[in-house]
Amino acid sequence: MEIARIFAAMKKIFTILCLLLWGNLGYGQVLISLLLGDKLNSDKLEFGLDGGISYVDLGGISQAKSNGTFNLGFYFDLKLKNPTWMVHTGVIVKSTMGAKHLDVYPLNNPDLDAAFSGGTVERRLSYFDVPILIKHRFKNNFTVEAGPMVGLRSKAVDVFTQKVKDKDDLTYKLKVKDAYHPLDAGLMIGLGYRLMRGRGMNLGLRYYYGLVDIMIDDTAPNVYNRALYLAFGIPIGAPKPAPKE
């Protein structure tokens, strides 16, 4: 029953977050809470917004440097028979992988090749990521979690930059979607803490280790997504604690 509610709700929330993705997160929280918050949460299921800062990198490219990005999505904590164990899932709607300070490569345009000679490339790979983690909460409200995460690639762009007068004041964006597989998969582990004696915001640190070579060109070196997440989970419409007698 709870699983069916999760899948039905994910469709609605996904649509709402896509519309609000570039808007104000505070307004988005209010809207989702009014529409779905009280209906989704129960003693067995917790729904909320998940977001934070990601430090992403590309394994297999020696010169790649990690890049800081933002992520945003929603989560479900489905409590198992033993309530200290749960399944953490949801969708990271805004999830950007990639790296920066990559070497410039030929663009098959003499003017562009000359303009960006000596510059750098930032690779931005956008995904819809779905973690499926087994999560355990200790009595002190610390948590550990581990499991797979799968991703559906939506966009892929290389941003060429070059300094003319000021830093990176010359840019050129090249769509490279056809160079990358549409699906990604790997393993995620994490540590977390629940504020307000287990009823407040979730704070977490997660690491994603991609296991799939994301490049379509099999003659090129294997490339894998890597990401370190500083995560903040905000429960929406969570059941209130029973009043003390």
C-alpha cells in the first residue's frame, strides 16, 4: 500500500518540482505541503524535500577537477517492520554531474579553435537520479545508509572558456548529449543526523561512486561519475508528536 502511494505521489511531485525548479524553493515547499504533505506522511512513510551542494568529478580523466553544483529533489523514507530501519528513495530532479578544467579539444572550426586555444572546458551532465538506500537510525538520531542509485541523463553540455580581459569572459557552449549513455548507475553510502530529537531537518553527507562507463565511444578511456553530497532534507507535513500527558 505504501509503495503504491510512493509511486503515485512521485509522478505528481516530479511535475510540480520541474515547474518550480528555477523558482523560489520556499514557495515550492509551501505549495507541495499544501497539495500533498499531509496526505503522504503517516507512521510508516515520511515525505520531504531533499537538496544541497554537490562536489562532482569524473573518474578516468586525470586532469579533471571537482566542480561545485546545487541539487534539488524530493524523498520518501519508508519505515520497515523494525522502525529503526527504512528504505530511503525519491528523485533528485536537479542533479548535475561532470567536472571542470578539462582540456580543450578541436571544434572543427578554425576561428573557435583559435579563440579557445589554451582555455579550459567545463562538462555539465544533467540527470534525474533515483537513490534506493537501506537506512538505519540509531537512538542518538544519527543514521547510516547504503544502496544503489540510478540516473537518467537529460542534458549534456561542454562549456568552453577563455580569458580575454577578465577571467573566463569568453564562453562557448557545445551540446554533447550524443556522446554519453542515457543511463547511469552506481553505489551510494551516507551518514546523517536528524535535528530536534529526531523530528527536525535531516543533515547528511553522501558519496556516489558510478560503476557505468558513461561514454558511448568504447575506444576512449572509461569515464565514471563521482559525487560528494552535502544534503539537507526537509520533512513536509510530517505527523506531529503526541501531546505529553
